[in-house]
Amino acid sequence: FGTHAIHAGHDSEHGEVNPLVAPLSVSATYKLEAVGKPANYLYSRFGNPTRDALQANLAALEDAKYCATFGSGTAAITSVVGLLKTGDHIICADAVFGGTHSMLTEVAPRNGLEVTFIDITRKEEIEGACKRNTKMIWFESPSNPVLTVVDIQGVVDVIRKANPAVIVVVDNTFMTPYFQRPLSFGADVVVHSLSKYINGHSDIIMGCAMTNREDIRDRLFYQQTALGAVPSPYDCSQVIRSIKTLHLRMKAHYENALAIAQWLEKNSLVEKVLYPALPSHPQHELHKKQTKGMSGVIAFYLKGGLEESLRFFDAIKVITLAESLGGVESLASLPARMSSHKGMPREELERMGITDNLIRLSVGCEEKEDLIADLDQAIKKACLSH
């Protein structure tokens, strides 16, 4: 994986220069030899050498034939949903990123799409939701933020039996291809918010969609050009840079997060810890079966409610209260009250366990002893200061 991360998608032989790093091509347009004569590049919205290098690199990591990058993770989600037409039906897991939920509840119906949310861990719910006009099924594994693990192969098997034409889409943002590759379990499309772990430095907004199907590839690349939702060449070059250390960073995220999850589980001021790499996680065995490890995302319930959570966020020093995840710096958020999920109905959040005492950690690459010390003092101030 590390070798592909460093080398795939980049040919160092470029004329007489031979740069070791993929060149940054900022040109918006390209000189043509003649009117109507085919050319590799015409206009940067249609294709760009730096973007192409990144797409080839990402495809190699996910064991995909094709990759299309977009200006954000949400743009990637919108473009994949854009594969469908008026009258089509989407099945979506009820536990998903709030932006996905909002897009499917607010935008998709206006475009004539029908959406059904289900508990995708239950085979009978998948079968019951599948209809003649069902064209797509969408889920994350693990889910955001309660880290429910979904049997990817199991979902594929059920949906293929019910309706072989359904496009299976898996959001793999939390895991990255270093830990999990949904295409190998039969998924048709894998989506990533590249802003998170794959870039990993909290300085880029970008997304991508990958597939092995040529028909989907053609439509995704059309979405790129038709919607104009492409990333800048500079941002692409930054992600190429970041991918070279992806395997090193993910190992560090995993080591730190596992140590912190084990420490939290022993803390008397913590009600429950959700981390699939822990044996206590309800889908731990399934997680081990379809992954090589786990990222740095942990969810845990403080003893108390909103007041205790707010005191916790006020007390953290090394860890930062912030949106997003996946960077080298550790972040903490309160999904029920922040932009990732606050737009969802309150009763739906509570049903899924997204309560005012559920804290999501994105464990970074700092020294784990410093992170544990910060959590220790913050949790004590939150729960013991009255």
C-alpha cells in the first residue's frame, strides 16, 4: 500500500525535466495543434494533468479502475446521486453523515427522487424497502457518528438477489482504502471526503467517487464537466503530497485511538465507548472480518447531559473543539448540536443514540500520553465540577 501511495499515478519522466513530484499544472486552457484534431487536454474543467495524477493514485489505492474527484465530499455525493433520474428510488442507511441525510431529504425529492431510510444492519428491512424502481442503496461502514458496522458483502448479496440493477454505494471516508476496500466486497461505487483522512492536514476541501464499472465511470466524468464541480489543480497537488504519508498516518491514528478507547472504557465517568476495534463493540467480529484495522474516530457517552458535555469542551486543551475529522491534530465535536447532524429531527437523533452526551473524537497523531492526560482532566472537570 505504501509503495502505491508514494508512486502510483505519477510518471517521473516528463520531457527533459523528470520531476520527482507530480507537476502542478495551473493552466486553465491548452494550445491545440489544429481545429478538430484530438488532444489530451482542451480545458481544465474537462481534464487536468495534476487532477489526472491524483485520480490515478486514488484508484490504485482503492483497487478501482476509475476515480473522479470533485470540489468537495458533498459535491461527490451529489454527483453520485446525479446518476439517477426522476422517479428512481434510493435506499439509505438511517445512520449516515448529516450532509448526506440533508441532501437526500431536502434536495433529492425536489428532483423527483424517492428516498427510504432504514436500519441497514437488518436484512429484512433491506428486502422490505427494495422496490421495482429502486436504483441505489447508500450506506457508511462504520457510520457517522455512532460507528455502526455494516456487513458490506451481506448488503450486496441481499440487494443483488432482490434487484440486480441497484447501484451499491459505500461511503468509505472513515476507513480509507488503507483499512477497508468496499469494491472488493461487491460495491459499485466508493465515495470519500478527501478533506478527511486521505488529505489529513485540515487544509483542503475535496471529494471523490471510485468504481470498476465503465458505465458509471462515463457518467461520473460527465457529472464532473457538466456540473463543473472539479477541484483546483493546486488542491490536487496538495492531496498527492498528503497521500504519500497516508499509510504512516493511519497506523498512528489507529495506535493512538485504540489506546484512548481502552482508557475511556475503564473510566468510571464514561458511560459507554463506541470503537469497532474494541471487543466490546457489538459488531467487533464483523469489523475484523472486513477491515485491516480502524481509524481514529471514537464516540463515547459522558455521564451526564448537555451541561457536562459543554464543560468538557470548555476544558480540553490539546484536543480542539472543531468540525470535521481525519487531520493529524485531534478534534472533538458534539454531533447532536453541531453541523454534522444538528439539521436532523431531534427524535431521529435520539433514536439513533446521537444524544447531548455523545462526544465524537477524531484522534490525531500527537503523543497518546498527552491526549489521555488532556481527556482525563477535561472529563474530571466536566463530571466532577458542580
